[in-house]
Amino acid sequence: MEQNNMLAMILAGGRGTRLYELTKKTAKPAVYFGGKYRIIDFPISNCANSNINVVGVLTQYEPVELNAYAGAGQRWGLDTRGSGVYVLPPSEKDGTKFDVYRGTADAITQNIEFIDTFDPDYVLVLSGDHIYKMDYDKMLADHKANSADATIAVLPVSWKEASRFGIMNVDDESRIIEFEEKPAEPKSNLASMGIYIFNWKLLRKELIEDAKREGSSHDFGHDIIPSMLNQDKRLYAYRFEGYWKDVGTIDSLWEANMDLLNKNNELDLDDPNWKIYTADIPTMPHYVGPNGKVEHCYINQGAIIRGNAKDSVLFNNVTIEEGADVRESVLMPGVHVGAGAKVYRAIVAEGVKVDPEATVGSLDSKEIALVAKRVRKGE
């Protein structure tokens, strides 16, 4: 397949504070999802499947684990000649040390020289913390067909939720005529997904001007897109159809995992035509003991179930001992649930031990429990 002349820049520097302990020492894009994946697997796999062979991952907060993980381009097939996954933390330039990316646009500005090295016609900018599958090559084709200066992926949301998003107001040809950031009274329900394709020469010029602009927050939504609209540039909306989830809260992360239990789920991680690549962890197949019972679960290799598991997602090397009961829960790698323990409507972080006869969560609770440290009986 012929390579398109577009590289991708993945914004992966967010703190993810609403995931609490899960991101206390780990960048949000490195958080586990779906039995064996990490969140960053989805945008990088989308790039690999979309004929994009150069991917920059812009890291910032708690970057060590994410840098090591994203830097192994071979797991996505991006380690061959002329391709690669490049980890790009804030840099030093002209004697000025940048400890942080000051905004989404500034993250790209700090890496202009990196992008120029590859001399692309187009740059794809996207978030590294959403769960979805998307063909960016189709979006690029739409961009070219419209002779667009920029194309923004949008997703229809409920009118009730529209005020939570950046909203694109468009004409009959999907040309963007107005952008509103979290409007109190939205005129449209087309929410920006934070996925942009820009003509590089134009964006490069805009970024350099924005860097000099006093009072700018150096953000695509607040600054770059409004500036381009004010200049009457050709901005178009690309309407996405399919599964998309912002897993920025404990509840939304739990919901996205539970969505996998629906055999007709739109994400379909078993689709051979759009594979989501991840680290290959060598371990034994999962095992269900003679007294174990598994019902409606998503189970990864290495899991040992001697007790009961229902409506749950179990990562590699999870152990559920005899008499234990796990329901409507997400158990991350290496979790050990002791004999007779109960884990209900919870996310249990990597390596946590739930002691015998201990109880976590409740089937009647509307809130999802997050367990990030050892649970003893009676606690």
C-alpha cells in the first residue's frame, strides 16, 4: 500500500486526575484497558492501520512507563525502515528549557523541527486517551476532496451533553462556520473529538504566530481553530460513526470495559481487519478450576479462576481463589482475590491483593469502587 504523506502527533501528556490512584504514578494513556491493552494502543494502532508510518507521542506527566512502552514501535509494526514511534517530551531550544507543554498547540510548536525532518504535506493531531477505532486515511481523503486547510473529526452527542464539548456549527456542505467552546446554548450537537488534520505549511505558520501572541493559551480549541476561522480558512467537519469513549473518569473507564461484554459491541476487539496491537505477554492460557464458574466475562491469558466470575473483565495473571465471588468488575494485571472474598462493581488496580473473606464494593451501589491498595477483611 502506498504511504500517504501524513505523520501523526499524539498528545499523551495529560495528568488524568479524575482517574485518581490509577494515574498517581502512571500517565493516563498508559492505563490498562480491556483485558490486555493500554489506552495508548488504540490511537497508535489506528495510525498503523491507517497507513501512517511516523508517529510522535508527546509525553509529559509521569512519562517513564509510557516512554518505555510507546518507544517499542515493533508492537505496532512501526519499527521498519522509514517508520517509527518517537517519544517526544518537552524539550530545550535556543537555551530555553521547556518543562511542560503549555497547551495542545504549544506541544506541536515545540516539535516543529521534528516534523520538518519528515517534510509532510499533512499533520494529524490527536489525543492519546480515547478508546475508539478510526481510519484516518478516510479522513484524509475527505480532507483532500474538500480542498480543506483543516479537517476536524466530530461526533454527534445528545443535546443535553452538547454544552460539555467544543461544538462545531457547519453549513450544508459540512464546512465549519463557527466554533463554540462548551456553549451554554449550543446551536449544534457536533462535538469535536480532538482529532485534526492540518495542511502542515499553514499550521506551521499559524503555530509560530500563536507562540508570539500575548494572552494566547496556545490551545487548538481556544486559539488555533478560532484564528483560522477568523482568516476564513477552509475548515471542514468529518463525521465519525462508530464507538468512541473518553475514559477520563473511573465510571467511564469501567463502562468502556463493560461494553466489551456485549457480543455486538461496536468496538469489536476481535476484528481481524482492524487489529488493536499491544504488548505480547508470554504466559500460560487462562485456567478455570473444577469448582470455578465463569459467566459472561472477558478473560485474558494467565488468569486462574477457582471461584466465581460474572460480568467482569479479567487481565493477565489474575487469580480468583475458591469461594470468591467477582461480579461487574475490572481486575487489572496480577490482582489476587482471596478465598471467600467478594468484589462487586469495582476496578481493582494492578497487583492489588484482596484478602480472604474481604469485601469490595456493592452490587447495589451506583458508584464504582476503585481499589488501589491491599484490602483486608473488615476494612
